[in-house]
Amino acid sequence: MIEFRSVSYKYPDGPLALENVSMIIEQGCILALVGKNGAGKTTLVKCLNGLIKPTSGQVIVNGKNTRDASVAELSKTVGLVFQNPDNQLFSPTVRDELAFSLKNRGTREEDLEPLIDETLKEFNLVHLKNRSPFLLSGGERKRVAMASLACMKQPVLVMDEPTQGQDGTQKRNLENMFRRLQENGRTLIIVSHDVDFVARLANRVIVMEKGHVLVDGSVEDAFQSRQHLDVEHLVPTQELELKWFHGMKHGNVQGLIRMPRTEFFKEIRQRIR
């Protein structure tokens, strides 16, 4: 379990990035953090593994106060994938990126290759195993960064903009893979502007604005109407607008918001007939 207790953070010579934030994040959930740039999302997740120590308040991760624990110690519990994957890639090949993570976890040399191959398959990276990560596309580098963290088996995984640079097929693959991680008991915290991805995947949504928690609830609570997104400074997608339109017309907005795209358009076709 993770707990934020009246957490505030002010950057040196900068603005107050978090102000009196309190929340509990239960084990095994998929939590989405959304909000416009500068809302405090990235600052909040950096508090989880000690990259940032609160100016005031406490962050408790599995019983440990982050003030009293090192980044190295906290990284055994919390894995963080940065928005820019280039900030954490350094090995000559994709294979070596994952091998480094597995060795840090204490994996024996003879067990490395099966685990590397299994993780590469999960992230659709098998064909890139021996390539340099620095010669890959932005979306591919992002998946390499996520794969290198996922194989370390930390109980908590934080993904900053995981769908950035991913096409529709890769997004669906990530959705399915994140659900499998959740089924295995891991907690996922996803920072994203991808409203459709969040709506299909998250158990809980926290909308942030100017360092405050504006909304904390279900997907339906956060995305139930255009008025809600206007207040939250979020831009609705065409898919979400269609769901609002058909949901209001048939009195079933909440039932449509989480619906996968293929099922949604199938339902529309049936209603038109």
C-alpha cells in the first residue's frame, strides 16, 4: 500500500508543484493520473521512489517513509518509466538492457535468456533483441524501457505516458499486458493524456490541477461528460464524444465509457439497424 499524507513539494526557486495531497493507493489497482502539463503528475510519481523528498508531509511506501529510505532501496519496490525513455536507456543492445535489470534482481546467468525472451515477447520486441535501443523509433524505445522495468518484478510500476509513440495494435497489446501484471498482484500507476486508453484500463482515476487533486474516483466519475473534462482541462477524443452522444441518447453513458472500441462500434451498428 502507498499513502500520501498531506504532501507538498516546492521546487527550489520555483512554483509549488504539490499542495497538501493526501491519498491511499491500494495494492493491485491500476491508477491513472491525468491532467494538463504542469498539474503535478510527474512530481507526484517521483515522490514514490525517493527521487523527490516532500517539502512537507509524508509518503509511505509499503510501510517505509521515503524520507528515511534511499532511492536504491525504494527502487526495489517502485519501478519508474520516465516519459522520455532516453533518460534511462544506456546499454548497447535491447537484450543487454533487460539483462542488466535481471542481474540487478539477482537472476542467475543461466536463467537470463529465457526470461529476456519471455519479456521481449510480452512487449512485441523479439525482432529487436540484438538492435541498439538508440537506433529504434521513439515508440520502440519506450517499450524497451517498460520491458526493462517490468522484468525486475517490483510490486509497483509507474508508467509515464506509456502509449506515447504507440500505434493502435501496440496500445491494445499494452492494455492486455498491464491487465496481466495487475492479475499477478502488481500495482500500476499510469500518467497519461490518452483518455481512451485510461477509460478502458484504469480502476481509478485521479485528475490533478495546479498541484491539487481535482477528482478522485472511477473512470465514470472522471469522464462522464464534456463539462467534467472542461473543468479538468482535458481534451475529449472523438471516440469519447461518440460514447457521450450515444449514451445520452439511450440513457447509458456510464455503460459505454469503458467499452472497448470494437464492441462500441458493433453496438452502434446494431442500434442503427
